Amino acid sequence: MSHEDWIFELKSRIKRNRRLASIIFHLTDLLYLNLNERNRFLRSFPPGARLLNLGAGFRSSPPGFLAVDREPYPDLGLRADLTDLPVLDGTIDGILCEMVLEHVPNPLAAAEEFYRVLRPGGRLYVAVPFLWPYHASPHDYWRWTSSGVERVLGRFEKIDAGVSGGPTTALINVLHEWLAMVLSFNVDLAYRLLYLTLMPVLFPLKLLDVVVARHRHAAKIAALFHFHGRKPGGGLAP
């Protein structure tokens, strides 16, 4: 089994305990990522809006969002492939899709499906990786620059796009993998132990991105990008 496989298996074990997985998410991602536009997107829909969280995975979906995933996670609202959603054309008001498209073999087909199911004026918020290590779920295919994600979602009118995971996050993620790899001297058990040991040691450094991610050149070496877009037509204001 490769080291990517054992990390995937470890994540799978954690994901089976939804409460633990949600706690880890709230204690990590919410501390160092720029989620301002995401939060604005989530708060912008009126009660009763038809909302999908695509590729929801193990985490609890935001209030009002139906959890959709290909895998049978607990409390899933709908099990479906992102490139073939069992949803009528033009019936959805909002789509949330975070750190998912890199695991989809055909992200362009998924983007077309998002466009199809959104009603005119409907909106989506997508987060994708740029400089981020390989992470199987169960596979990992793609990475995007800031202009790349806008091209994939080119049929949508851009409301906002930018850095959600900054340069420090990218640096620490790579350093984490590099140290575990080099210091393990190609011994797999040592690699695993170092990987887990280094995680709490290096993680606090990501908090520097609260400042660094605001730099005018941060997008050149960012970890993650977000895109908030609108399907032309209609009148759903953000």
C-alpha cells in the first residue's frame, strides 16, 4: 500500500465518525482559510431556496443545503454523480461545491451539469486547489490557477473570485510532506509516524495566512481559489 493509500484510509476511518470529522474541520480549516465570500454566499439565500451541497462528504452541510455525494456517507440527502444529477433543468437556486472538482474525472462535464440545474439567476460557490499535495478521495486528478477555474466556469457571470487558501498554507503543506519523506529515509512506517507527528507542529504556521493571503501577489502561489458565480438571467441578487 502506498503512503497516499494509507492517508486515504486514515481519512476514511475518521469520516466514519461524523462528529469527530466535523470537529477536526472546524478546528482546522475555519481557522486559516479565507471564507468571507463563502459566508456571504451562504447567508444570501432566502428561506425555502433550493440549495445543493455537491460533494458534501462527511461534513454537515450548511442549513438549507441538501447534501449530495457519490459515496454513501451518513445523513446524505441524495446519492449521485456530479456529472449526472437526478435534478430537473433550472430548478436549483444555489450550489456549494468545495474541494471536490479535483476528484471528478471530467470537471468540465460537472460544470455543465451545475449550469443545467441552476435556474437563471441562480448562483454557485466553488473552491478548488492550486498548490496542494495529492490527496486521494479515492482519486485526485486536477489543479487550477485563478484563471483556470474561471475558464472552467466560464459560462457563469463572475461575482467574486480570489484566494481562499494562501501561500503559507501551500508552503506548509509541501514542507510537511517533504520533511516526512526525507526524514523517514524511505521507511514507510517512519514516514507515517512523522507525517502524523508533524501535523500539529506545523499547522499553527498556517495562521500566518490571515495576513499573507491578502498580499497583492498571493495568487501566484496560493493553495486554494474560490469562485462565486451567477447563471445569466433571472434576478437572484447575491
